[in-house]
Amino acid sequence: MKIEHLIYITEIAKRRSISLAAKQLYIGQTTLSAIVKSIEDELDIQIFQRTYSGVIATQEGEKVLGLAKKIIDLYGEMTEIEREASVREQTVHILASTSANSNLSVFLTQQMQIRSP
């Protein structure tokens, strides 16, 4: 099961409709229905009860959706850690003439003058 699949089922629950969720997620309704069916088969439970007016979560589905939301939130926290790590300060080497300083920031100009007066 992929994280996207958990996002899909939470979107279905939010919209109470597979077709509306499919439009929101920019995927086909048939594809989304097949993904739901595969999740239900994998977990051996029925997540949604289909009705004429849409879908509603079953008791087991409510539990799955609650856990899915927690997993999605934790995944968001993990990706935030990665984003913070990728913003760490890195050394950048610039090879430029000191006459090009007028086009560089004050900080970079100072750094170039310190390294090669």
C-alpha cells in the first residue's frame, strides 16, 4: 500500500463520493475504485459502504481512516525533516573577477574580497 492510496481514501471519505474524489485527485473513477478495492482486499475489510448518494465509511473503515490520517501526518513530518536538512548551509565556490562585484550581493562581495583581496 502506498502513501498516495491513504491520501486517496481520506479524500473519498471527505467528499463522500468516489467520483468527486477522483475529480479532485485528477485520476479516473475506475482507477480510484480499483485502488479502494485493492486496499480492502489487502486489509480483508470493507472500508466504504456504497450507497445511491455516495459512500460512507464502515466501522472498520472509520478505524482505517483514522490510522491513515495519522500516517499521512507523520509522513508530512518526515518530509519536513528532509526539507529542513536540505536547507543546511553549504559552501559555494564562485570564480569571478572582482570587477563583477557590482552584480553580486554585499555578502558575496565581502567574502570574495576576504579570500582574494
